[in-house]
Amino acid sequence: MTGSSNLSTRLPWIGLVLLSMLSLQTGTVLAKTLFAAGGVIGVTFLRSAFSAVVLWALTRPRPRTYSARQWGVVLLLGVVTATMNLTLYGAAARIPVGTATAVGFLGPITVAVVRTRRSGQLVWPALAYAGVLLLSPVGDLADIDPLGLLIAVVNAVCWGLYIVLTARTGALFPRADGLALSTAIGAAVLLVLFVSAGEPGRILDGRVLLLGFVMAMTGTAIPYASDYAVLRRIPQRSYGILLSLEPAVAAVLAWVGLGEALGGGEILAMGMIVAAAAGGAWQAGAGRRRRADDQTSRRSRRRSRVAAERLRPSSR
């Protein structure tokens, strides 16, 4: 009963992580179709601006009620989120979406490694690393735009910071107020960059605006809201391992939506990544159960000692 209860408790959060990945990758594929019309910065700004408006309307945060500490964390998250979005699209504009996602995913894996306390727990991150590297065309690096690859590496750094800061923001703010504030801050940062880059009229086309709104919902609002809820409930290390499915999701969507066939190497890589995600989630749950059992055992021993002391005859 306890095992099935624990599984039923974890399943909704695992489902939210899967929803976040599917939604994010759908938004990324859609965004790539808009780069020619709106530009990378313009499309990234549209994504953040529409998401900020929707999230603000839903949460209605009260900026005057927050402390300096809360503002400091949410400002950092806003800047990191804007940079993460911009570097993801900047990389996707120069290299394949699947490759950009795989390289960027090294950030979440690194968070999982840093949070690992036992050497035995490194098996799952190592398996995920191997799967990501296998999924990436490392043998064809000469054919990949080096600037695109560098931008993807910067995206990996931002993605790792995003996980850490989102968890911290979720702990400091009620509901999703921190998410709405950070998204608005990120949109403001991108607006400055967009205006500085010139040609703001490129995004005023009706088709670009409509697809930009859909992209914002699938690429930002849904995945960020899911991440925000999940990171308030599960450890960052467990989240990082679960997110190992991201490159596999990107590869499958590219196959379904773009007709890109999967070879034996890609299938093997996805199997390794899925195994790492499942193994990491199982190990994290087992660790929590062991800690809970240890605490229960210690409390029982303390109660037994107290009872024994009470029954012991007092010396006169």
C-alpha cells in the first residue's frame, strides 16, 4: 500500500514535467518558423510579452508587498529567463533544434550532478550525459555552426541557473506571484534589446502576432507554470533527472512533425535517457522513504527510552 501510495503521489508531478517538455518543444518548433518574419529577438520578445500578460492577469501579484530579498531573487530569475529564451532561439536559428536542446540540456544534468551526495547516485546522471552526447551529432561538429554551438552552451548555463532560481523563487513567493514577476522582468529586458536592434515593425504582422501568442502559451506559459509547481514539490536533483527526457521528446517531435527519421543511434540514446530519468526518480523516492523510515525509527527509540526512564524506580 505504501509503495502504490507514493507512486500515486508522484505521478501528477511527473505528468506535469512531461507536459512542460512537450509544450516547450512544440513552442520551439513553432518559433523557428517565425524567425524569418520576426527575427530571433522579436520572436523571443513576443513569447515573453504575451506570457507575461497572461500570467500577470491570472496571478495578480502585488509588487509593493515584497521584500528586498524577494525582489533580488526574482530579478535574477527574470534576467536568466530572458537570456535562456534568447540563447535557445539563437542556437535553434543556427543549428538543428534537437542538437540545440541536447547541448542545452547539459545544464539540468549538471544541476543533478551538483546535488548528488552519494557516488552511487552518479550512475543516472552519467547515463543521461552519455545519452545526450549520443543524441548529439558530435561526430559531425565540423558541419555545425560554431557560434550556434557556443550559444547552446550559454543556454545550458542559463537552464541550470533557471532550475535553481525557480526553486528558490517558489519557496519565497506565494502561489505563482514570483513566476509572473520574473516573466514580466524578462519581457522588459527583451524589449530593450528588441528596440535597440531596430525594425520593431517586423512583429506587427497579424500572422506573426497570432502565431506568437500560440508560441507564448506553448513555449512559456504552460511549461513555466508546470516547472514552477513541480519545483515547489520535488527536489531539484529529481527534477533535473526527470528532465533527461527533453532531448528524446525533441527528437520524437521532429520525427512526427518534420518527418526526420530516427536511426539506431538516436533510439539507443533515447533509451539511455529514459532509463536515467526513471532510475533517478526511483532512487530519489527510495531515498526519501529511507529517510522517513530512519526518522520514524529514531522517534520510536526515543519514546522507548522515555518510557523506560519513567518506569525505572527512583533512588531515595
